[in-house]
Amino acid sequence: GRQPVAPFINRRTELDALRAHRTTGHAELLVVYGRRRVGKTELLRTAYANDHHLYFVADLGADVDQRRRLAAQIDARFPSRALAEPNAPSWELIFEHLFDAATKRPLVVVLDEFPYLCMSHKALPSILQRLWDERGRHSKICLVLCGSYVSFMEREVLAHKSPLFGRRTGQLLLEPLAFSSLREFFPRYGAIDRVRVHAVLGGVPAYLAQFSDAASLERNIETAVLGATAPLREEVRFILTEELRDPKQYLSVLEAISFGHTRLNEIVQHTALDRGPASKYLAVLQELRLVEREVPVTEPAPHKSRKGIYRISDPFFRFWFRFVNAHRSELADRGAHHVLSTHIVPHLERFVGQAFEHTCREIVRDLAQAGRLRIAYDRPGRHWDREMEVDLVAMREGAPVLAGECKWSRKPVGEDILAQLRQKAARLSGSGPAPLLALFSRSGFTPAVWRQERESELLLVDVRRLD
């Protein structure tokens, strides 16, 4: 059986923040956003379960159908002749009714998947802004706008040019859980197995809840991802179908990236799409936080850099394209166990090794928060140019560069790797202050490397000691 999962591991801060807004006694307009499956809906339902509330989930339907559904839901709670009409009431009437219902007692209203409503009715943010100023802000409503299109929410709801700018009283970007949270999900796993799970699932609670630390990672992959009735087997297709009007093209773009075609012209060649549509698909996948454009962290103007490459940002999507999608016909013909033993187990540690760099970035953040690093670096990333690659580089204005290598190998890291890192770090720092060095290893370090930790600015992270 599945292990019982604490539903809000490490979400206590978010719950407290959301609950604080509904007890103020005056109007609140909250914006909650974050990628699919990150737990927004569960968080909101839990935060407001004991309140006078109304929860509406929008879909890709026509505007008139959305208004009809929402009006019916409001009418069931706060009956009104105007809302019970067979014709769908206008947005003006719907919002007026909600604000009136919240004049005497506090009312929480959640509009989930708010971007869908705006897509089917472009003027909605302007309508809402006008009615909020006229009526909403004088009521006791706590209106929550929630969405999975991250950049849409940032642009159309939060940005300076948005009609709603300056109206919100709070905002929350819900991120996937940090690597350190996996300890609570999988208390029986050691740190090495937690790194391996993190490589496959990332920090998405809906995915983590499907794995159990009573079984090995491989067994979990077989039962939760590969099996005929496995809950995650069709997950990626399901999300793309639910979220996008033309999922086939998006699938082929993601497939191209997963095969290592990471620049726009390579994606265009691999998918046979024209440049314009390919750019549009990439932009939407970035909106959904499923793809990111990665630029060397050392670039002074990242958005203008010509060195950008596209990568699938979600670990489970990377795993699914690499191992599930690529072997779909064999899965159907020969079953889960065959695909696991033939195509996944022999390549799994290499896959984990590639994801390990990203886990190490989180470890750097954790160490900074715990005071183990004397400098709190803001944006750890990696560096590459024609001459060299560095797995992990963190920078901060006026501070020494932190340069690190991440080794997911069964043998201890030796002096040769440290010497190479020293050379690379010296080139990165140029004439600036002497760099800090960091080595991350699955299997520890040779005694000669351990001895150097005390003498120089060297951080050694042995994954096995993270337990």
C-alpha cells in the first residue's frame, strides 16, 4: 500500500500566509500561481476549508459557458433572480453579486485557473479592476485568483501594465518542494536514494505521493510510472492535453529537447516545424514552467545572450521523455518489467548524475540558509563556453565566485578533479577576489582531498553525510 503522506509537507508558511489574509475584516485580493501539480488547489482548499467560501474551477470552455457555470454555483449559495435567468449573466453582474454577498460577513471566493477565464474574455481584468474599485474594496471579500500559466499571471495580473496592478493585497508563487523536504516524504531512504528520487520526480508533491520508501526506486518506477494502470504513465500526455489546444506539436518540441536538440534551429530541424510556430510553442512551454531557457550564469545580460539553450525544467517530464515515451511500443508489447530492466536500470545512474547538478544548487541554498556558507549567493547556475564547462557557479555582486563540480560516481573524488576545478575557477574569477571552491560527491573524497579542506576556501559535500 501507499505510505500515508503528510499533505502539506513544508507548506506551513504558505498556509499561515493565506489564512492571515482572510481574517482582516476588509477586502483582500490575492494572487496564487505556480506550475501544474505543484499543489495550489489542495493548498487553497485546505487553507479555506472552514471558511464561508466558494470555489470555482475554470476550463478551456467558451466564455458564455464559464459564466453560466459560475452563476449557477453562486445562485445555489446566494439565490438571485438575475443569476437564475437562462441566459448567462454578464461578468459585471456576477462580480456585483459576489461583492454584495460579502458586505455583511467575510466570504472567500477562489477563481481557479483564472487565465482560462481571461483567454475566453480578454477584457476580464479591466472589468474586475473597475468593479473592485467601485464595490469590491468596500466589501469583506477575500478574492483569490489562481493560475498555472506562471508568466501569464505575472504579466496580466501582477505586472505594472496590468489593469489589476496595485489592487492585490498579497501574492504567492508556489514552487515545487525543496530537495530537503524529501526527507519528510521518505524517512526510510538515505540521502543517496533521496537524490535519486529527486532526479526522477523533482519536488512536485502529486508525484512524490505516488512513491513509497518501503520499496526501491526501481520498484517504484515500475509500479507508479510504467505499469499498465500506473498513475503516472500517461501523466505528461494528460497535462499537455488538458493545458494546450494542440498537444501533438508540443509533444514533438519536448521530445526534440529531450533528445539533446537544445537550440532553436536544432528544434526546428528535428520537428520540421517553421521557426515562428516553434518559437511560439517554446514560449508557451516556458509560461507553464515546463521548459526553461538556460544561459551561462556568468553572462552579464542573460536575455540578450546568444548562448541560451532550452532544457526541460521539470525532472519528471525529462524522465518520462527519456524512458517512457521513447519505449512506448515496447511497454505495450513486452511490459513494464522488461522496459525497466532493459532500458532504464542500465542508464539510470547516468540520468541521476545529470540531474545531480540541479540538486547541488539546492544544497548550496540550504547550506547558505543554515549559515554553513559565509556568503548567501543568489542565483546558482552553470557556466559553459568554448573552452570549458563548470557544473555549478554561484555569483553575487562584490563577492568571490563560487565554483563547484558535482560527481555522481562510485569512487571517491580525487586531487585530479580538484586541480582541474582550481584552474577553471581561476579563469572565471579573472582579477576578482580568490574564488571559493566546492566539490559534491556521491562517494566522498580521497584522504588527500579531505586534508585540503582545512587549508583553503574549499567546501566538500559528501552526499552520504546529508542524512
